[in-house]
Amino acid sequence: MTSAQLHVANVIMSTTKPKTFESSLEELERIVRELEQGELPLERSLELFEHGVALSRECQDRLNQAERRIEILMRDNKGQSTTAPFEPENESDND
């Protein structure tokens, strides 16, 4: 794919309806599986890797936004952040 074709593809992707976090993550997982097989030509591998990096950054941005939203929702009536320690369930208690 030439740089002009890649640019057109990027423009098309940026003007289409935004993907959900889940669909982006699913696509990223598909790319990883394809790259791990090691059967692609170098140029195609680089294209997929580049797209995977973009998807990874997109997912990280969405997680950061979700974290900020949760922080806002977890404020008390004075606007101060409230926190509580995370207490994971003991797996041994379920036996």
C-alpha cells in the first residue's frame, strides 16, 4: 500500500462512525493473532502493526476517559474525591 493509499484509508477510518471500545479491542486481538502466525509479508505486517498501535492508543484513551468519569462520579457532596480500598474476593473462601 502506498503512502497515498494509506492516507486515504486513514481519512476514511477517521470519518466513519466511531467504534466501541469492545469492537476496537476485538480488532486489536485479531491483529495480534494474525501477526503471531508470522505468515504475512513484511509490508502487510507493518501495516497491521501500525493499525494495532493506533487501536491500542484509542483503547487506552477510552479507558482514561472512563477513569476520569468514575472519579467525577465518586466525589462527595463537597466535591472531594472519595476512595475505598479494593478488597478482592478470596478464591479459597469459595471452596
